[in-house]
Amino acid sequence: MEERTNIKEWSAGGIVFCGDEVLLLTNFRQDVVFPKGHLEEGETPLQAALREVAEEAGVEAEVLASLGSTHYNFYVHQSKTWHDKTVYWFLMRAKDKSIHCDGREIKRGQYTSVTEALALLTHAPDRQKLSEAYALLHSLGDTEVLPC
């Protein structure tokens, strides 16, 4: 029997609010997702999350809180390898409403209501994290949190 090799991966991303709306990206596969990506060497999850939000969406954001992590496995047919991925998430607030996507990896970005986002997001763990993020955002009790 062939032994299964798991490649460990770590990524970080942001659930970014502008007022009461949340940032969603549509990638080249037409998946609707939050900005996230791999940690670079020497980078903390928080640094990677801020960098990925800026790179993928052109959004300057500030971190309000950690949202913990999600974990999943997937298979890459080309390399015939299993990947064991952990994604660290952060609740963020955009400094303004501008979005600038590269048009290649990320086809477009938009701010939308949480209700609409829950219907649009491709992956169930993202919908769960959005619900957690929205609850935390409103529990912070700071009126300065919501403005964008």
C-alpha cells in the first residue's frame, strides 16, 4: 500500500469590513472568497494577512482582532500530493472603500452585506468564519469600529 504524504501549508487572511459591509473577492476559478495567502519566510500570520489583503484587493486595512484558524485537507492531482492547510484569520476594517484587483488571480472585488455574502461565499468554513467575525465586530462595542 502506498504511503500518503501530507504537505503542511500555512496561510493567513482577513475578513475585512467597511462599515457594515464585508469584502468579497472572486478568483480566477470563480470562487467567492476572502483575501488570503501563504505565509512568506519569516512572516507572522498577522503580517501575511495584511499583506495578502493589500496584494489581492488593493485594500489598506487595520486589524481589529484575531479570529482563530480553519483547517482543511486537499489533493493536488498534478503532483499527486495531499496538502494539510491551516489558515489564520483576522477581523479587519478597511481604511476606505477602494478596491484594486489584479484581474488575473483575483478577477474582482466587492463590498456586500453580510446576508448577501453568506449566500455568495463558495466555501462553508468561510461562511462560518464570517458569522463569527460579524458577531465579534458588533460585540466590540466601539462606534469607531464600523465607519470606513
